[in-house]
Amino acid sequence: MTTGRFGPYGGRYIPETLMGAVRELEEAYEHWRSDPGFTSELDALLCGYAGRPSLLTYAAKMTADLGGAKIYLKREDMNHTGSHKINNVLGQALLAKKMGKTRLIAETGAGQHGVATATAAALLDMDCEVFMGAEDMERQALNVYRMELLGATVTKVVSGTGTLKDAVNATMREWAGRMVDTHYCLGSVMGPHPFPTLVRDFQAVIGREIRAQFFEAEGRLPDAIIACVGGGSNAIGSFYEFIDDATVELIGCEAAGCGVDTPRHAATLAKGSVGVLHGMKSYFCQDEFGQIMPVYSISAGLDYPGIGPEHALLHDADRARYVPVTDDEAVEAFGYLARTEGIIPAIESAHALAFAMRYAPRLGPDKSIVVTLSGRGDKDVAAIARYQGVALHE
Amino acid sequence: MNRITEAFSGKTAFIPFVTGGDPDIETTEALLHTLAEAGADIIEIGIPFSDPIAEGPVIEAADVRALSHGCTVDDLFEMVARVRRSVQIPLLMMTYYNPIFVYGAQRFCERCAQVALDGLIVPDLPFEERDELYEVARTHGVTLISMIAPTSSDERIETIARASEGFLYCVSSLGVTGERSELGAAARVMIEKVRRVSSVPCAVGFGVSTPAQAREIAGFADGVIVGSALVRIVAESGRASADDVARFTAQMKAAIS
């Protein structure tokens, strides 16, 4: 078995053509991750450009209204480009630059990772091509234009289901044909080693900040950390710092779409089984013959049939638990946070909020939970209006 | 000698690929007979997969057609069992790893042995990950074919070549499967490196579509693998593709003889 394993999960299940590229990336990452020049350059970008540290906001009205645990919001929505994606992208883009690459390619679902990648490419003078499923381009038309504004080329992926997994397929194919000058800036804690480790390390800043900010506010550790999970990068970024703190409950919220008892969901851990796709062994929504099933969520960012391998291990080891949240619950939470706290969350993040709204009242007022708001919801406003049958004239 | 390796003795082997179940099982079954009669030395049968990341658009579309008609691994095993009554050349399955993993490697290899499939090509199971399939395949007399690519380092090529059995699949160029107007010199260089450490037959695939290309490759390789060009014929002629496939196979065979 190779390195890059999380228990039995992870690994490097990719065509031979790509092996050279991932090994090159692994070696570069091993070299640069501990290079003081690299880390200080990245810190400077995170603080001086992306806006870190992001706030930890005490949601006083929500806490009072729900009548249970105190609720804190980790405000990744406040980052430049509007989500946690920028943390990983700045790390990878800087690394790619050090490797002498001049071009970034990326997959995107909701468009947040594509926008972040296009942004980093603009900043660091790199070419950028983003692959996006045809259906997602429809759902997130504004983000498509945003990427183009930033100088990126957006390539429509019509194969398969026209969503995130097909965008990953297309980006891997592109990379297999052109790796000398191109880095695949993968957007989540998935794919072949070293991506799940590398992306987690770049996102772990979220949890490190939570620890320090929460300690400052409450003088102790939080009782639970709740985050939404598609591939799982904002969740692992929030969880990683606390894995060894057994008293901190870690809860990932999967997209249950129309419900886990319907065929229209993306609840990988609730309904999936172990398989191998996109370079990794993990859980996937698949049929008895290993064909990947079409998945569905109102949220393009959670509309993925797999989950990062480290989450698979945390799930098996009972260190984190994963709960399904439906479209309806997420849409309800989306509106609730807007009305209650004056914050419009990304529909992805609204899945975590929805569970927090269910969970906080079950805990006493002496408990505190942190919900990671992975992104802001401006991109979702039109889609939510459609979902609720509101006619908008844009 | 392994029956796969034997197929290379005294000639350059012609190794066609067809996507199983495209457009239906009956057509694939008929095509296997056609290919064998027209002179194929080994045949690769592709198990259609929902997410074929190493395939170009031609084979991906074939996978979609096959899956849309409900083709399963079990259907393909049953079809191979029927074909085996008269076709004696080596038959390989080319499949992504997930259909094997989910079926269960043990059970999958048992079925291969029952229907006398000779080997497996698994493009997303690189050398470092092959242990979880290699032993169980070997136990059942199923050969796991190794692959090298133009991006493989010299050290990797040597390691993989030394450990390879049956034949070594040499990926001609970067990117995915599909016809290419020009094939790089990369395959020739790779095979020279293999020759320093191993006498395993080397077959070249990815991008080979014309008799002229096949002839060029036959000048330095032991076998020529043709996928997308054949799958395209099936895409265009569907259930009536037998004559075109036979003609194409005969042309390719003549070009490398």
C-alpha cells in the first residue's frame, strides 16, 4: 500500500500517465511546506489579501431564539472571494508557482473554488482554465461570469451528469494531457495523494483560528464543531485542530437533497458504500456494480457522490459523526440566518446551520457550538428565489 | 509460457478493444467472433464505467451507450462464457478498478477463471496499488497487465517492466484514449528502456487508428492496441458494424504483418 492513507482510505488510484505529476507535487509539497520563506509568503497572502483571520461571531439573537447552547459562527464567508476556498487556492497557487508552473486548472461545482482559483491566477500572473458541469453553469451563471471577469476560461462539461464529479473527470483528463506547465488546483480534500493531505493542511487554518478565538471568548474548548460536507474541505479544516480533543464533538452535515429515502440526495456516508473513484478509496454513492450514481442537492457545492478519505476514517472510527440535511431544511436555515443575524449564508453552509438549529436546543445553555459558515450566499439568492417560486427580474 | 505472451510469438500482435455492451451485449458478442475470425491476436473487452477518467470522448460515449442499456459485469461474464465455446485467443477485460473492488476482487477473479478470461487491464490501478488485486488474480490464473506512460521515470519503467507479465501496455502519448494524427516517438524510447531489463512483449496503445500508424509501431513494438478507431465504427454502424470491423481489422493486420 502506498503512502497517503487514512486507515484503509485514500491512496493513489490514478492512471500511470498522472503518476509523475502527483509525485512531483508530493515532493514539492514536502520541500516547501516547511520552508520559512514559503510559509511567510503564504501567511502574508492570507492576512494581507484574503482577509484572515476570519471572524468568530457570537450569534446572540439566534442563541436566544433557539434557547440552548451558545452558537458561534466561524465567518469564512468574510474571506476574499466569499468562501473558505481561497485558503487552499492561495496555498496551491503559490506552491505551483514555486514548482515553475504557469497555468492552473480546476474543477468547480458551485463556482466558489473556480472563482478562488481564477482570483489566485490573476494575482500571481498565471493562466487559468476552470471546468464546470453544464448543469452547474446554469445554476451558478453569475460565478461563471465572475471567473471570466478574472481572466479565466470556463469550459463547459457536458459528459455524465454535468455536475461536479464530471468536472473532476474533465480536469483530470486535461491534466493527463498537459502537466509540464500546468498544476491541477484541486478544490477539496479528495483525489489522489497528496491532495487530501495538502488541501487539509491549507484549510486547517480555520480550526486553528477557532481554537484561539473561542478560547479568547469562552476560556475553554467548544463542545461541538459543525460544518457542511461535500468533498469535505471546510469540515476537515474546521475539525483537524480538534481531532485529539475528545470532548469536542465533530459533526459533518451531508446533503440529503429530497431526503435519504428518495433517490435524490448526495448523502455519501448515510447511503454510500466503500469504493474507488477520482484517485481515492473512500465512500461513494454507487450501485451494486460499482457504477457511480447520479446525486442531487440544491447546493452545487455539495452535489458530489463521494467524500474525502480522512472523513471516511473519522466516520469509521466514530471520531466524527455525519448527519443528512435536506434541501428544505437548508433553505429554511438560509432564510432564518438572514432574518435573525443579518447574514446570508451559502446554501452549502446552510446545511450546517440547519443541523445546528436542531441540535442547539437539545444542549444546555452551558454548552457552546461553533458552526463554520463556509461561504456567503450572494451566489445563491436567485436559486433560492426560484426554489421558493419567487419570480425575479434580473 | 503464458497464453497471452504466446500470442506475440513470431508476429506483431493485433489487439483490438471493444466496449462491452455497446450498443448491446448481442452486438459485442458477434463482434468478438468477427474480430477473432479477422485475425485479432488478443481482444480487450471494456467494462463500461460511469466515470472513465482515462478515456477520450469516443470511448466515454460508448460507455454511456452501454450503461444506458443496463449492461452489467455479470452480463459480460455470461457473454464471454458463450464466446469461449469457439473463440480460443486470449481475452482480456479492461476495467476501472471500482467495478472489480465493489464486485469483490476474489469473486471477480473467480468469475474470470470460470469463463477463461486471461487477464485484466486496470488503468487506474498503478503499480503501487496493484497488490490488492495482484495476488488474488494470480491465484486464479488471471494476468494483471502493467502499464507505462511517457511520463514514467526510467526507474519506474525498469521496476514495472521487471515485474510485468503477459505483456506491457505502453501508453503512446499524454492525455486520454482517442485517435491522434501523429504519434510521438515516446513509445519507441520507452520500449528501448524496457528492453534493457526485460523481454516482456511490449504493446502500444492510445491514439493508434490507421494502418500506416500501426505499421510504424510494428517497426519497434511487439503489439498494436486499437480502441477508439474501432469503437467509432461501432458508434457509426451500431448493430450492423460487423463488415466494417472485419475490413478494418484485416487492413490493420495486413499493415503489421
